[in-house]
Amino acid sequence: MPHALTELKVHTVTKPAGTASHQLEADVCVVGAGVSGISAAIESAQLGRDVVLVDSLPVLGGQMVNSLIGLFCGVYGNGPGYRQLTHGIFADLEASGDLHVNRGHTITVTYDEVALGRWVERRIRELGIRVVLGASITGVERDGRRIAAVSFATRHGAVRVTAPGFVDATGDAALAWEAGLPCRVPERTIYGSQQIVLEHLHEEHQPDREELAEHVHAKAAEWGLVRRDGLAFFFPGRNTAVLNMTHIPAPLDPVEASAAQLDGREQADRVVEFLRAEYPKAFGEAKVRSYGLPGRRQTRWIKGSHQLSLDEVRAGTRFEDAVARTAWPIELHAKVGAMAGPWLGGVILDAGLGARGAFIVFSVCPAVMVLVLFALGRVQRRLPAEAEGALSAELPATGVAAARPAVQI
Ligand SMILES: Cc1cc2nc3c(=O)[nH]c(=O)nc-3n(C[C@H](O)[C@H](O)[C@H](O)COP(=O)(O)OP(=O)(O)OC[C@H]3O[C@@H](n4cnc5c(N)ncnc54)[C@H](O)[C@@H]3O)c2cc1C
């Protein structure tokens, strides 16, 4: 009897001449499948649009899944009302026990990144959204001020997508940049972080958050720790925690970005050594379960029609066409080693894009707060916390929301 391998027939193939690219047409092409792009794609599909969702990573979820961010912030308003501002995904993940709501003056929501990643994948499939993964932008064709087509390189060949609408949800304004549209960059470095998930912890001995931050600060030089105000987010009942205790640059230069990634891992390892030695009861048996992809904060963003200023936030300036909402203090990662001010407690920020979608991504740089989402993105309305109860207009529930960066994260 012949061996199965001898029955495997093969033949020779050669790449055909010419531009053998895959051509796709859609109503909306969303570039970037992080929390912003996922939200844009889901909302567009729910409005009956034919959507193509593209990302340079081979998986969906962007940073929230693959950089192990670990927390949703700004989902709830601050005290005394603590009103939930964003729904959708939260009900689903809460039902499966994959969310934990941390109640304090500000409320954060810890999530299981594996469950979140699968939620995203299932939702995208249910809605019939076509996905092109492992695809990086190689070219943009413009028709005047509009983007008409975008080309991507994948390991399986070139892909070209035409659509009347494109969404730049790349986090780095990569689509706008490649299209030759004006972008903005901070004049100081804004640091990202190398996140890790630790397992085999003893959460009953976990240090108090403030005590940990103070201890890290005191011992940072001795242990060679770069960031001096680290945070460990435990997921109750699982003896795991996400560590946000590093500060790494997030350059736009490809070689420097790759070097920063490796530096970040070294930093993370030093943090683990520190925790094992200084908190043996909680961290003595800690093992790194996973290293996230580099976490990036404010890198480059689209020059929008309006740039929200710090003064506007402080004044609680209202805009008429808000479609989304988040609540969070402002933070700034512009100083290596620690989170720098200004801190603005209890800002509720409603952001919108002139569409029904409620996907919010904002960043803060010195004296400037910016919506980073798309070319059209504008922060449109925000209220001080005390005005929260007075809000009457219900904004649409969305699948997901993200604040970038919103608090000491
Ligand atoms: C350490 C850290 C902690 C944070 N903590 C929190 C927190 O607690 N709560 C919170 O709400 N927010 C937090 N943030 C901010 C949060 O991570 C971001 O706001 C959010 O994840 C950004 O989502 P996004 O979809 O805009 O971008 P991303 O998640 O970065 O997604 C962009 C996607 O675009 C793709 N892409 C980029 N360039 C190209 C290209 N040229 N071609 C094709 N695809 C491309 C990328 O692969 C990526 O998947 C944190 C950020 C960091 C770094």
C-alpha cells in the first residue's frame, strides 16, 4: 500500500506577469482594526454599509487586544452619579465574567484580552465585514481632496481597495500621511509602554496601588526601572495582572521603532525582577504569560478642522454635533519615568465625527487636546462632571470606546 505522501500530487507555479492585485470595492474601507476601527466598522455595517476592514497586523483588535492595554477608561461618568456612558460590548463581556469594574472616584473596567479579541472576531463575522489582515498601506490615490483608492502589501500579494469613504483608524494617521494630507506631531516625545501579563500571582497579597507607586519611585534607580509610577491591574479571581510599569518611546522611524520594542521588553523584565524580589508574597512566583506589542500613545494625528485646546476642555465648551462620549481626567506621558500633568478631574468629553458612530480616541499634549481619529474627526462637546446629571440627549450606544490616553495608564 503506497504511503500517503506519495499520493500527494504537486505542480509548479510561477507568479503571473503584470499587477496581479486583488481588487476590492466597498462603501466604507476602514484602515486600522483597533478599538477605533472596529467601532467604525461595526457602526457602518449596522447602518447597512458594505465594509472592508484592513490592518497591518495578522489579527484584529489593535492595541486593546494585542498590546495588552488591560483597561477601558471613561466608560462611566465620575461620582456621584457614575452613569454608564458606553454600552454594547460591556454587557456581553460582563455576562461571561470577562470584565471587572473597578469602582473608585473614577471607574475603570478591567477586561480579559483573549475574550475581548474573540468578541471582536465574532462580531465582525456576524456583520459580514470583509477583513484583510497583514496588510500595510503602500499607496493612496486621491481624487482632489478625497481618497479614492488605497493599495496594501500582504504576504499573499497586493490588494487595492476602492470606496467612496475611507476611515483612518491607524492610530498614527498613516492613511492621511500616505495621502499627503497635513498631520500633526508633538514637539516633545510622548512615551508608550511595554505591557505584560503576569500569572501565578497571589492576589490576596497584592500591594496597595499607591504604596506600590511610592515603592517603585523610591527603588527605581536601584533596580534600573525607567518608569517610576508603575501600575499593576489585577483581574480578581484569576491571580493574573497586567503591568503598566514601563516607558518607551514610540518613534515613527521603522528602525528606531523596532529598537524601542526590544528595549521595552528589557524594561519589562527588570520590572518583573523587582516585583519578585520586593513583593515576594504577591509576585514571588510570577511568570510572564505574554508580552504585548508595543503600546503607543500620541504619535501623529490628522490635522482636523478643529483642534481641541486644554482651555476648551477646562471651560466645558459644548459643540452641537456630538455623537460619542467618554469621561476621564487628562494625563500626559511626556516625561520619561512618570506621568506628568496637567490633570483635569472629571471631564466628560463627547466626541464625534458627524456620524452615528460613537468611537472616541483622544490624546492630550501640552496645552492641546486632540481627537486622533479620522481626518474629519472633531471633538464636539464636553461637559464638566457636575453637569453630567443635566445631560438629556442620549448618545448612541456603541460596541466599544477608548480614551487615549485618559488617565494614569
Ligand atoms: C500602555 C497604554 C495604556 C493605555 N491604557 C488605556 C486604558 O486604560 N484605557 C483606555 O481606554 N485607553 C488606554 N490607552 C489608550 C488606548 O490604547 C488607545 O486609545 C487605543 O487602544 C487606541 O486605539 P486605536 O484603534 O486608535 O489605535 P490602535 O489600537 O493602535 O489601532 C490602530 C491599528 O492600525 C493598524 N495600522 C497602523 N498603521 C497601519 C498601516 N500603515 N497600514 C495598515 N494598518 C495600520 C495597526 O496595526 C493597529 O492595529 C493606553 C495606551 C497605552 C499605550
